[in-house]
Amino acid sequence: MRHESLPPDVVAEPPAGGDVAASSEPLPGGQSPATAPLIDRYGRRVSYIRLSITDRCDFRCNYCMAEEMEFLPRAQVLTLEECLRVTRTFVELGVSKVRITGGEPLVRHNVVWLLQRIACLPGLRELVLTTNGSQLERFAAELRAAGVRRINISLDTLQPARFRQITRVGDLAKVLRGLDAAQAAGFERLKLNTVMIRGVNDDELVDLLDFAVGRGIDISFIEQMPLGDVGHARDERFFGSDEALALLQTRHVLMPSAESSGGPARYWRIPGRQTRVGFISPHSHNFCDSCNRVRITARGELYPCLGNNGAVPLLPVLRAHPIDQQPLRAAIIQGMGIKARGHDFANQMDSPQVLRFMSMTGG
């Protein structure tokens, strides 16, 4: 019996902007789609996918969503079986790291079922998850038992009133109890993700670092990305990594580190402390030349680049070919042909060119 089924005649139409004509360009070395590894036109190998399993979230963070959101109907969302099938195919093609995202992934019914099965895929090195922390008090132990190795928890403030202002509906105390539960569950590493917003939380960056150090966990400071129309110009609220580093160095000695978690963060260390301090800097220190990631949205769109609109619709392929894996493999490999050289967020802060929200693409 299917774990979470849709009627067999429910087939989503390819989403707007999903034209893959550009993917017909030859792959590096003249390799055929049947045998080519996931290498894009610029020689970058994709070894990491970020899979959104829902566009829904129990928060409404004002830099991520509009206040009034319309979420996808169920028929247009990947079933958990389809999520597993997509992930398995990527792993068979050489992907070794999978991050489960949303929306908020832990609001998806039976998410642990999916995580247990992904964790068992041969060749997968690391299964990790990004969450807002609201459901961790309930799920932390189950996630660890399912095979999740690391968790990133979004936390932009330590002030309850400010937390409610940023998230519109969130309860900081609940998130902190979730962090307690995650630490008790014994994950290999926990990391806080803090989006830096001038005039909103830039006065708390040092406090957030002190909090992470006190807990012995990692923290990454993230430059805000211009995805979706959130009702205000982001350039006025942009706070860059260089300014943040200088601010943090007024309290702590920070030494550059060559460590990598397999993602875009560049890390610094505080001598004598366990905490790694990361900066994710899509504006000020563009990292596109070493990008090893692609994203799959909750409705099955393969986005090779977060900052561009080119996508390959996988959902129609999945439902048109429920048994034959070759069409799905071919569509994924073709997607490497439209992976852009890079994005240009710096010129999009006032007027985003990517109109989908971060919650739709996957954090």
C-alpha cells in the first residue's frame, strides 16, 4: 500500500517557467545523458540537493513570506513516495548529501517515515535538515533515531517580542525548548541560522553569537536574499558579512578556518571554543564558482540555481512514468545544462527578478 497516495490520474501541469529547452545543450565531454555524472556546463559537480517537502510553514517570517500566503493544493505537491524516488535517483547519480527543507518540513505529515528511508539509501553520506525549531520539542529524538545527522535551526533574535514581530506568529520559548530537545538528542552538530536585517536584529548579532558559544553550537550569519515580493525594499535593510564580522570581533577573537560543512558558509573559529561561526554571503562574497547544489521544490521543480528562474518540472515526469526511472534520470541530468554561471543578487535588492518566495524554493 502506498504510504501517502494521490489518485493515478492526478498529474500536475508543468509549472510556468519550466521550459527546459536550454537543457538540450551538450554536457561536458560529450557524455550521453544515460551515463553523465551531475556536472554542469561550467565543470561544477553537483553532490548536494536541498529538497523542500512542503511549502507550508507555521511561521510567517516577514523576510521570507508575504503576510497573506496561498499555499499549494495537495495534488500539486510531491507525495512522500515521490520525494523518496527523486532523492534515490539523485543519490544513484552521485549526490552524497541531502538537506530536507520547507516551508517548515516538520509540519509535513509522516515526515519521519520519509527521513528513515532516505537515511538508508546506499551511497548517501549525510542527511541533514533545516527547521524553524517550532516542532523540535516533539520530534528531536525521532529525527536522530531516523538517521538525521545535523540540524540547522533558524533563529534571528533572542527577544520574545521581536521574535513575534519577525515571525508574525512564532513563540520564541517553544523554539528554545526545541533547541534543548535537539541538544539532548545528541545530533553530531547543531547550527543556528541568523538572517541579518539592518534596523531589526543587527543590534543582537553579538548576543546571538554569545548564545551559540554558551551552548557549544555553531551559528551562521546570512545576508538577506531578494526572493519574492515581501512588501518592502530589501536594500534598506541589507546588512553585510564584512560589517557583521567587524562587529563580532569587538567581543570575540575570530580566526579564519578552512573547514566546510559542504554548503556555502565560510567559517571562523573562536580559540578554545567549540562554536564555528559561519557567514553566508551571496551579495558581498559570491560563492557561485564553487556551487555544488541544486534545489527541488515541493511541487517537484528542479532549480539548478537559487537566484535564477530556469527550472525543470519533475512532477509530470514522475507521474507519467511511475515505474520507469530512465525519464526521471534524463530530466535531472538535462537540468545540469541550465545551471547558471551565477546570480546577481546585488542588483535585485530593490526589485527582485526571482518572484517566488524562499518558502516556495526551499530554505
